[in-house]
Amino acid sequence: MCGIAGIFHRETLKPVDPARVERMCDAMVHRGPDGAGVWTERGVGLGHRRLSIIDLEGSPQPMVSTDGRAVIVFNGEIYNFRELRARLEREGAQLRTSGDTEVILAAWQRWGPDCLSRLDGMFAFAIYDLERRQLFLARDRLGVKPLFLSHLSDGSLIFASELKGLLAHPMMRRRINPQAIEAYMTWGYVPDSHSILDGVTKLQAGHFLLLEHGKPMPAQRRWWDISFEKRAKGKEADLSAELVHLLREAVQSRMVADVPLGAFLSGGVDSSSVVALMSEASPQPVRTCSIGFDVEALDETSYAEMIAKQFGTSHEARVVSQNDFGDIDRLAAMFDEPFADASALPTWRVCQLAREKVTVALSGDGADEAFAGYRRQVFHQGEERVRSLLPAGLRQPLFGGLGRFWPKADWAPRPLRAKTTFLSLAQSGEEGYANALSVTTPDLRSKLFTPKFASHLGGFCAEEELIDLMKNAPARSGLDRAQYADLTFWLPGDILTKVDRTSMAVSLEAREPLLDHRLVEFAAKLPESMRVRSGTGKYLLKKCMERYLPRDVLYRPKQGFVTPIANWMRGPLAGEIRAIASRSSLVQAGWVNPAFVTQMADAHIAGRSDYSRTLWQMLMLEKSLKAMGAQP
């Protein structure tokens, strides 16, 4: 696990200043404290920061191929590198090291871009082929590892694992992208289709770029996608046995490391499943860690301790105060782009705890997206059934009218919160799911943003991007489309960004076995009844884990990491959210309506309304822009 950076002159073979590449890498020293290197040639420069995991002494980067014709910098892990190495050597490759980096290099030389389909792992890498004068940039299937890109005024392309790597280049501009603000306020994060800064893009998950000097900038090319178009056949018992086999292989392949390894353990289904299978494969007690809260309603440590005792793990737990808000400035700087998923704070805390004992930690991320574990997916499936029974011409006036006149009751039990459901049923399935995912609604954004800001958007509406993605998804049903959106939009933009930044901030490598691509492909083919049954998601996953885990863990209501931000904003952060109305750079630029921000803050602090999520977004946005020195 590492940080990479580079400079590529597209037009001419101008020399690259190695000091610039070094500064870009040094801005990401947290990603790789164990070593650094820079390689330059006319027209190109590659840099690397290393966190040693495999072949601790024998795989320095940038790495030059044995024949001297290609150079690589690589961030991530290739889990099947030993099998690939054996095949390449049978076909004549001569490899000097025992790690995975040289295997990627040899695979590129043997198969070109087709090497990607043979790689099982998480990665973002750059290969410069001196013979072809090509730069090859690639990102893993699901977007576990990031790569930021920017075109500079001198004709060069620069890239780095984090935005702060690009910002270390003296020619980088720091102008805010209005469409990214719209997207961020909609979703609570900046999706991979945008960047907070003008002129910056992200290499998309499952895509690559192949650049040549003197040629126009090519479009990103997709090399992998997940399809829900086929349905697996077979009895439940057979599918369950196949799932257990895939889970075992995914977990065991991610336990390969030459440094101490452990796991995050929340006490939920997903992390408990990973720990159960790790314990089955390990002759030594698995190291596990969990974070609890000093508020009983938010605390899951008793379930984590139950699993730790059952499997005899070496368990560490730490309790975090509900008033653990003192480091939100550090959190904003950690992410560069604004990021308003409040679970980032406890995720960072559990990464800090893990790093005290291990260098690699396995997580349970990805199962909700792949196996339909989110409540919103289950609700969406039910709404789609209703939509299928009534034509749109009847649904829209019927449910739209009910939704407009039904009182809003966020305080009530879920079955009584009918307003949102009625409004959703009046829309298409794609529109309804986009609204279910959004944090700040279009109506709220229209009051928050000024006409001046709207004029900068050029008609862009963030929800339309997700709606189009769902409409064009390789899918057969509404549930398929919802999961496709979660896997390709939400997962890389929110969940994987959160885990990458918080783990790398403490020089910890996080691995996600439940995102093994074979496992995800298997899940996408499952009949809907094997994903959702009796109003509960992850049916087959829970069923196959009954032999390992207690029912109290498997079938209790989903909880997840939460933080009491609503209370913070009525207490210690009240002054900060009020100050946004006067001090915010977006208010000063005329993009945000200060009177409406004040109205939201006053109503929330007085307890009349709950605007905590939107106010948290505004607070983290302002802190991020300040940390980057970015301006409208």
C-alpha cells in the first residue's frame, strides 16, 4: 500500500524536474512512510512512497523491468501474484523479486492492457513503456484505490493518489468546480465523476488510460463492469455452498502479508463473517479491534466481544466519547475534498487503534452493496412492486397528491413516515432511488443556493447523473439497478474513499475481501429471493453463515457507525454553524444564501427542526475549502 505520483508531458519530450515529483510524493508521506523513490526520463517522471507489506526489502519503486524497457509505480496489492508469476515464468519471463509489483510489470509487457483482467487485487498504477513511449494508468475494478489527474497549462498531465499530491505541484490552480459543489451537497461526498477543483478528474473504477507523446488526450476506457443481466440457477443449498467457497477464497487470499495482520470487528454480519473465516484459516489467534461509544444506543461492542470470544481472537476495544468532535479540522484535511459521511470519524479511530498492533487490517465493507443489505434497497424493491401494479399516469397524480398534503413526520416510527414514500411512488424507480440516496433535497438546495450559483451550473442537476446511470445499467429489475448504482457510484465515492483516507492517514493497509470481484459477480447473478426475503436483505449471505455465527449477530437490526452530530450542533458546534452564514467563502462569493443558512442554524439549535446533515455538509465543505486554499 503506497502513494504514487507522476508528470507526463503530452506534447513534447521536455525534461521533468525530479524535485517536483518528489514534492508531490512527500505530500502523501502518510501513505508510504517506509521508503521513497523518483525516476525521470525525457517527457515523464514517476514517484513513489512505500508502505512495506510484501517482499519488505526486495521491491523498491519506481521499479524498472529486467530488460529496462518499462517502469512502474504501484499502489495496492495483487492477491494472485504468485500464480501469475508462475505462469509468466513458464512463458519465459525472468523476475528478480518475490513481490507483486514486478509481476504487474511483466504482465504488461506480456499482454498489454489485457493484463488487467488477469489481476486479482486492489490497485492504481502507472507504467511507462520506454519502447512504445506510452503511459498506462489503470485502476482496479471497484475503485478501492484512487487516482487523481489534472492537465496543466504547460501541456503536462500530472497524477497522484490523493488530491494533496497534485496540490504540491506549483502550477496547480485551486478554483472550485460549481458542479462538484452541487454534487457534494446532494450526496454528502464528491462522486468520482467530479472533483472539487476545476481541471481535476479521477480515473474511474474499472477504467484505464493509455497516453502517447504528441497525441491527443484519449478518453478513459472501461475494462470491467458488473452485470446483473444473468440469473444463477440451482438449489439454495448449492448456491450457499458456492458462496461459502468464494468467501473462504476471498478472505484467505487477503491474509498474505509479511507484516502483522488483523481485522476490524464491529459485531455486525459482515465483519463477523470475515473474522470467522480468518480464524478458520489461521493457526494463531486473529488480532481484532473495535470502537465503541459512551452512548448505549450507539454502542455495538458487546456483539464484537461476543464474536471475539467465540473465535478466540486477540481483541482490542476502545470507547470514544460522544463529544469526540475536536479533530474535525484534521478530518477535513485528511480527505482534501469535502466529505460529510459522519462515520468517517469513528472509522479513523478504529484505524488508529488497529495500527497500534498491525499494518494490515481486513474489513467487512462491500457486502451491503453486493448482497442488498441496505434498508433503502429493500424499500426500493417494495416500491417497485407497487409501481409495476399501477401505470405512471395513475401513480403520479394519486401518490403525488397524497405526498404533497401528507404531513412531514421525521420524528415518527418509520411506517408512519408516509410523505416520502408517497412522493417517491409518484416518480420513476430511478428518480425515487436517487432521492432516497440524496442528503440535501433539490427543494432544500434551491433555497440554499443563490441564482448566481445556479447560473454557474449550466442546468446541471446531480440527481440526473444517478438516474441516467440506473436507466442504462446492465440489469433486469429495480433492485438490480439500485445495487448497480450503489456498487458503481456510492461505493467508490463514499465507502471506499472513507476507508482509504482514514486508513492511509495512519499508514494502515485496509483490505476488503467481500469486494473480491468473483464474489461480487456471483452476488449479481443471484435471484432476488436469494438477496432479499421477507423484507430482509443479504438473505443467502446470512443463511450460509449460520454455521459460523449466532443468530443474535446475523438477524439483529443493522446499526453501523453513527455519530451524534445533531447534538454537537446544538451544543459545542453551534457557534461554528452560525458563523457559516457570515464567514463562508461561498457566502462571500454570492453562491449561498446567508439568510437561509441562519434560518436553518437557528431552527436546528432551537430544536424546531433537524437540519444536522445539511449543516454538517456546510461545515465540512467550508473546512475543506479552507484547508486547500480553494476559492470560487
